[in-house]
Amino acid sequence: MTDPILKPLLDAADASARDRALEKILVEHVQPVIARVLSRYRAPAFSKEDAEDLAATINLQVVRRLQEITEDTAILRLDDYVAAVAYNVVYGFLRQRYPERTRLKNRLRYLLTRDDRFAVWESGGEIVCGLAQWRGQPPAPATTVLSTATDAMLDRNSPSDALLALFATENAPLRLDDVVRIAADLWNVAEVATSDNTVDPESASRGVEAEMETRETVQALWQEVRELRAPQRAALLMNLRDVKGANGVALLLMSGVATVDEIAAAMGMTAAKLSEIWNDLPFDDNKIADSLNITRQQVINLRKAARERLARKLMAFERRKP
């Protein structure tokens, strides 16, 4: 079933009417979602000019998808699709431009979600972190600077103790981005930009477009994934990669095969939790093992069994094709 927002586009009688419907959808629905996603990232993550380039890249990918949409290639929830495209483009940009800062953020976020003394939550559209007893509180402005840091905060080899010291000094929860910025300053993690800071809409969308062509197969596989045992589903989806090695779960959203709620349920978590870990996917085997409270070898065995079952089902599906 297609998102009702897209009905005027599908029902357009001619090219002119289709263009008008597309423009209305872009202005009233697509661009607000893009703006909302980009607003979650602040300087120095990227400049105003970077944000404009990113918005254009995201918009281009969405437009191309909408121009080709038919009843058979429906998007179930337009907001989910646009948000998935936006987060993937932004994360790819940041990972390319600031690889050290990205690795630091992933490391801290993992630590904050795995140590019971800490918590990560959302407040006012921002990712916030702090001591577990502060969960749900809004973030405070960060005040820590290098000149006031304690010895514990400067010890990058004991990140948990460093975070405890930081939160003890601030005595309030902080935005995750502020914690990453402070840790980068304290631990001398340089934000060195790559030599090529441009975002290439063509290359960024090429892999997605190629995968869109296999939507029928993806849809069939998704139905089979949902039939797997819960641990197999989680082990498979947490490690799912696209052709470029990035978050393969996004393909399910962008192709309209599954919603955020459906994917989260298949992975055994809430939609809010999936949102928290989205930028960290795909997980490696050790991280999946920690998440499921099993061994790394058990993760490997579960995923192997899942893939073998899906391979058999895919072969049967292909044989049934006309």
C-alpha cells in the first residue's frame, strides 16, 4: 500500500500534472524532513554551504525515486524513506570528511549504551547522554574546556572513568555531540578533513538505484527473514550490509519493503532503540554478541543458518519467476 501522500503523483493524468504533484510533495513533505534531519547536526560538523550541498544531494535522490514510482514500486511511508536517505547521505559525508571523529563518536556511543552507569536518550530532537539516573532530562550547555580538565578526564585509555569525571564536573546530561567534541579536545583527536570534501550525488545514489531494481526480490526475502527465529533475524539484520558495505537495513526502508517499526520488531527492539543505533549499523560480530548476550561463535552460527535458509528460499523464488 502506497503512502496516501503520493496518491496525487500516481493519479496524475499527464506530465504537467505529475510535475505539479511532485513539486507539492517536495515542498510540503520532503524538504521539511530533510531540514529536520540536517538540523540535528551542528557546527563544526559541517558548514552552511555543506548543509546546502547535502540537502541538494538528498533531494536529488528522493526526486529520482519519486519520478520512477509506480503502484508496483510503492513507498509505504514517505517520511521514513526520506529520513533514511538523509541519514545515510549525512553519515557517509561525515565518515568521509572526519573519519577520526566518527570513530570516536561510535566508540563513545557504544560505551555509553553498554555501561549500566550511563544512558543515552532523545530530548527535543537531540541525542543526549549522561548518568543513568539522569535519563530523560534535557541537556545542559557544556562548560568543560581543556584548561579545566582533570587528570581522569584526560586519560583516553580509561574512557569510562573519563566520562564519569566529565559528568561529575558538568553535573548534568550533555548532548552526545558535545561529549564527542570535548573528548576529541581532551584526547587530542584531530579533525582532519579529507582532500576531497565534495558530495557526489551521482555516486551516492548509484548503489541505491541499482538495489531498487531488485525490489521484488528484496520483498520476497524480507518475508522470509520475518519467518526466521528471533535470534537469527537479529544476527542477520544487525550485520546486514549493502553493496558498499554500509547499513543494508536502509535498503528495506528506501525500497518501501518495510517500515521502521517492522524492522525494529524483527530485530527485537523498539523503533526508538533502532533510531539510536542507526548510525552505528552494521554491527560487527562482537558487538552483536554483546547485544544478544551470546558468544561471537553463536552469532556466526546463527547468521550462517539464516543465510543458508534464505539462499534456498531465493533459489525457489527465482525458479517460480516467469
